[in-house]
Amino acid sequence: MSRGFASQLHAKERRFLHGLTRTLLEQGGMVHEVLQHFAGSLKSFVQSREYLEQRRVTQLLKEAQRAALALKDEIRTTEALEYALSLTSSRLSSLSQWSLYDPSLEAPPGAMCDADAPPIGLESVADLVAQSEIDFRRLKANICAVLQERSQASIAEVLVWFPASQGLGSVVGYMALGSRHGVLAGTQETVEWLGSDDRRRVARIPAIYFLRERVHELV
């Protein structure tokens, strides 16, 4: 800018020369970044050994070209070839064709219903008795008290007079006593009791009757 010809330049040209060094540094930095990116891409290309696959594909293409040139004089361009080539394809769809999932469409119909009372068989009574401490003395006294008023009584009827103080344990105890001192009717009946959480429980058990004439077996 100290040269004599600088005074004859336009203002735009002088501004360009004044910032030429900075412009060259900026453009040189961009070139340097491109070279670094190219070197990194070339290094990853070599390390991934993709160049070997590219070389193999190139060789296959050249072999196909040589084979085509060798047959160009034997097969005419209008001649039909008995060969089918299966091309790969992909199915494309627009995002606007998708629909949102609505859980209410798969909601179960109606409200939840109470399940049937689970059955309790005589086979499982022995295991339950062995795993629990049942007050059989009180249960026998309850049965004898009911048989003083009635000639016979089922377990459900005894529980009406004397609710199950031990919950399921009382029901299991009555069934254990009935299997030894009662009469199996061959039907089923429903019994109720309160659990330790004060919730009502219901179960279906075999109908077993205690008879007054066999009350001496419980004493």
C-alpha cells in the first residue's frame, strides 16, 4: 500500500489488498481442514478394508465387460436371452400413511367379574394340616354344640353357628375332622371366612356332614 501505484487504485481495490493476508490465511485454513478430513476418510477406508471389496467389485465388472465384448459378435442385440435376473427392491411408504396406536381399541370389554370360588380337595387337607397349628379341641367342641341342636350339620352350617376363628385353618381343620368322623355326601358346598386382612374369602369344598350318632367320636 506504500507503493506509488496504490494511490491510483479504487477504494474497493485498496480494501481488498489491505485484507489480502487475512483472506489467504482463512482460505488456507479451509484447505487444511479439507485435507485433514480427506486424510482421515482415507485412513478409515484403508483400515476398514473396504478397498478390498471395491477392488473385487471392480474386477468383477471388468470380467463382465470382457465377457460381453467376447460375445458381441456371436449374439445379436435383438436376440432373446433365456435368463432371468432378480433385482432387489425396497418398499417405500410415506409417514402420512402411518396411524397412531389407540389402546382403547384393544381394551377388554365389560368390567372385571368375580371369579368362582376355588375348590379345596381332601387330598390337600393333610398337607395344610401338617403346615399349620389348628385348634382341633375348639373345632370339636363347636361341632358337638351344633349337634346338640341338630341331628346333622355340614361344615358350612357349623361355620354359620361358629365363624372360622382361624380363617382358612378352621375350614381345613373341619375338613380334616370330617374325613375321619363325618360322612361325605358326594356334592360340594360353599364356605366363607374372614382372612387375616379382614377380607371375605369364599371356597368350594366337598359336602361333609357330621352326625349326632357319631358325636362320641369327637369327645
